[in-house]
Amino acid sequence: MECIVRGYLLGSGWKDYQTGGSVCGIPLETGLKKNHRFAPPLFTPSTKAEAGAHDENISFEAMAELTGTAVAEDLKRRSLAVFERAASHARECGIILCDTKLEWGQHQGTVLLVDEIFTPDSSRFWRLDEAQGLLESGGNPPSFDKQVVRDYLETLDWDKTAPGPELPDDILNRARARYIEIYERIAGGPVPYLEE
């Protein structure tokens, strides 16, 4: 399972909403626009697919069937709490945390947060100053995540199966620059051990 928390309606959640009016089995009101803010954020689990396969959004009820209700409720509570804390810190740094993916494990009966957290590979970020006006006018704020890579891949005639196409240097450099900028804004300092 992947525990996804969404503060805004975008990405695969937006696609789900457009086709069925819901996100991960959560019915939403009609007429929402892309980038609608959820208050409170939504907990929207997905499957953890095998390498090369695509994750699939599922309902909380489907997650509970797979993990048991108590585990599902615990992971939902933990995920929302971690998201809220990170979103609050990011906002203090002038950043909006749009959504994130969290992965949890268990070791000797203790639940642990595993894998990366709050990186551009697992989260979507906007600069607060850029996003406010754009969101009010229905625009799309530039994001600090792998969207620059996704956007490039959408321009190619590629069936989205491995191996993926090689990325040109300008796309790699743009993605790298966004990753560095978001790290430095949230961490309040330079990326350690970064080789220029």
C-alpha cells in the first residue's frame, strides 16, 4: 500500500474525478476545478505495484480489506498527522505541500515510516507567492516535483512501458534545479554534499 494524502485536486486524483466524480472511492461535489483545495486533506491509498507496473488508486475500504480495519485506520491517522505537520512547516517557508506519498512498515511490532518522504519524487510543491494568484484565476502553478519530466514524456510517442526514453540534458537540468530549490527553501540551507 501507498498512503497518499491530497491537499489539492490534481494528478491522478484529478483524472479520477473527471471520469467518475470521486477520488479513491470518496465522492466529491460536482463542478470542482483542477487544483481545488481540500480542507481537511484527503487520505487516498493506492496499491504498491511491482517494478514497471502502475500503482492503482483504491478506496479506504479496499485498503481495510487488505490490511485489516485497525491497521488501515492507524495508517490513515498517522499519514494525515505527518502531512499536516509537514504542510505547516512548508507554508512557513513560503511553500504549499500539495500532496504526498508515504510508505509505512512494521518492525518487531513498531510502525515505522519508511522510504523517502517529502521529496520531489514523492510530493508535489508550489511556491506560495506563485500559486495564490494562479489558483484564484484557475491556472496551474509551476510545481517543484517531477512534473517537468512527466510533461516532457507526454510529448513523446511512447507506450509508457520500460525501458523509458532517455531524457535530454535540458529536461534533466530543469528538474535538478527545481529539486535543489525546493530542498533549500524547506531545509533552510544548501543541499549537503552537492557536487556542482
